[in-house]
Amino acid sequence: MPPWLQWFLQTLFGSLIGELLAALGVGTLIAVLKAKKEQWANPLLYGLIAFVLVFVLGFTLTGRTPLSKQRPDITPDNVEDYVKKWADDFQMSIERQSTPDQLYFVYVLRLHNGDPVQVLRAKQDVPTYLQFAVNIDLAPEHLAIARKMNKDEDDRLMNGLIFDLAKSNLPPLTVASHLEHIGNQDVLTGIAMTRGVPISELTEGSFGYDFDEMVRSVGFMRGDIPERLQQFHKQ
């Protein structure tokens, strides 16, 4: 079967509306033939019945219809290979990083010189999840404000960023502060964002969507951090 025809049939039979239109069209065609060309109506009806029986038999034996696309079996053991394949399919730059003991792998992916996103799989806590992670370092002018903030103000800043993110239409993320000991105090120097997705639910399409949403979240946070920090600067 030509790919374009297979795509058309999959699209047609892949939705309720498509199935209703197909059933209506076939029923109308048989009715017209029955009225005007009765000698053609019966062979068409028998052919349609045989076609349906093949679909039912195929679904019974294989669990899927002959026109359905078989979803690849993506597991924790082979997800790394799929990450590299999908990065290539989406024309992303990909760079493998040195892997700490607590990780199975970590790559840095970038699309068209955009923000780098880490894609990794951890050995503990969530080994059945693929994680997307980004660290945003504060700009020097924002770091100067952060150095004047105390622990309570740091917490208020983080709560405000999390609140703003929750109000947006972006997917849920885990947001954490990155602290460094500078002088005699712990100073907020950046924001870490992570998002995990079950490996068993991954597809090439969902991988691209999750990557794009992570990049959108970075853009949102880069704009929100200065606004939130300015509130403390004015106090």
C-alpha cells in the first residue's frame, strides 16, 4: 500500500468523525447502487463484509488493526538510543556529557542555537522517567541584588516564581534555587528547573513537544526572574 494511501486511511479511520463519514458514505453508495445498479450492489456489500472481517480478525490476533501504526516499545534500557535518534530527526545539536555515578546518561540538546536543555536518566528515585533539566544563572546585575537578600527573601522569591509559573499555561515543573556560599553567606546564584516524563509513554512527537515546552519555560523564567528581583531591590 502506498504511504500516502496508508496515511489517508489511518487519518480517516483514526477518529470518530472519520468513521461516521466513512460509514455514511459507504451506506449511501450501496443504497444508490441498489436502486440503479443492483447487480453491483451485492458484490460491493460482500466485499465490504470481507474487509470488516479482516479488520476484526487482525485486531483479534495482533491487538491492533491492519491500518494502525505500531508504536515502538520504548523502555528504560533503549531510551538513550531513541533520544539520539529523535535529536537527529529534529536536527538538534546533541552533546554527551560526562556522566556522574548517579546518572545513566546525560545529554545537552540545543535547537537552532536556542537554550541548551539537559536530557538525562537518573539511577535513583525516578529511573523509569526521562528528565529534562535547565539551569538558569543569574546575570551579574541580578546577582548583586541576590547577594543583599536574606534567607526569608530568598524563599519569598522562589515562592513567587513558582506561583507565576503555575499561573502560566506551561506544563508543571520542579523549580529549585541554586545556592553558593559567597563570603559568609549562602547566595542565590541561579534557578534549576526539571520536568520528568514516564519513559513508557514517550513517542517522538511527545519528546519534541516536551523539549519545546521546556524551552518556552526557560524563556518565561528569564523574563520573570528580573521582575521578581526588582521587587526586593525597591524595598
